[in-house]
Amino acid sequence: MKNTAVICIFLTISHGYLSAGYNSSIEQKNGMYTVCSGFSVEASSETVWEVLTDYENIDRFVRAIKQSRIEEDREGHILLRQKGEYRVLGIFPVKIELLLETSEESFRKISFRDIFGGDFKYYAGSWLMSEENGQVSVIYSLEAAPKFIDIGFYTKKVFGDMSDMMMDDIVSEIKKRKSSGIE
């Protein structure tokens, strides 16, 4: 996983994702998908962190997450159950359930991995955050090996669409909280 985070940092910076808004890079090899994405936003690190760690309410602002509940919270180590849904071709629902073991390094990093194993053989990733000159940069990385039918190019597109949609939803929530003075 550490190598994935380093690769994602390189890809997001070298492809200009942070300065251009966000864009996802998805690589696929032997059924394992590596997703890298990121964004940069003018907001306080506190506001960005509050949005990224608003686990109990993330289903209110990230469209693909239908339910998100903390099952256990032990000083920076959280057990988080999430249920999500993506519509294939906008019609057919694909539902997923994750039980994420999550650890936090305040205002710096969130690491997660699925320990449920229901829909994925492997699912782990991180959110890395840094602040410079009033801009907060966030890099998202994920490695996932789905158990569901893998249709190669289409599964790759689904991971890309989901990542872009999630980035859009999170950036929108950060801007909403910033403009409403919740910051």
C-alpha cells in the first residue's frame, strides 16, 4: 500500500491533477485496480479534515454511499460500515458493502482497508492531505480486487467514474461548508 501512495503522489503531481481540479488515473493488472485521484481546494485544513472524517454523515453528501455508520471508535482507529450503490449504464444497481478498518493521523492521513471481504478480495487505500499557502491538497489512492464479474475496460471505467463523482461530491461539500461559515 505504501508504494501505491507514492505512485499516486507522483501521478497526481506529474499529471497536474492538483492544479487542474481533479482527475482519476486507473490502472488494472491481474484483476487488481489501482485508483489515484486528487484535488486542491482553497479552504482551511480543518474544514477539509472535517469533511473527510465526517463518517456518520458522508452518506448525505457522497451520492454513491447510501449508509455509513461507525461501529467502533478507539482513539484514531475506527471500524466503519459503509453500503454503496453504483448504477451500471445508469440503470442496473450494483450494491457493495464494506467494513473499513480506518486509522487517522490528524490533518495528514487516513488509511483504510476492508475486513468484511464481501464484495472485494482486497480493498485498501488512503487519503493524504497537505496544506500550503491557503490551498489544501488531497491525494486519494485505492487498491481493489473485486469479487464481482470483472469486465476489464468497463470495470476500469466504473472505478474512474466513482472516483471522479466522489471527488466532486467531497469538493462541493468542502466549498459549501466554507461558504456557510462552518469553517
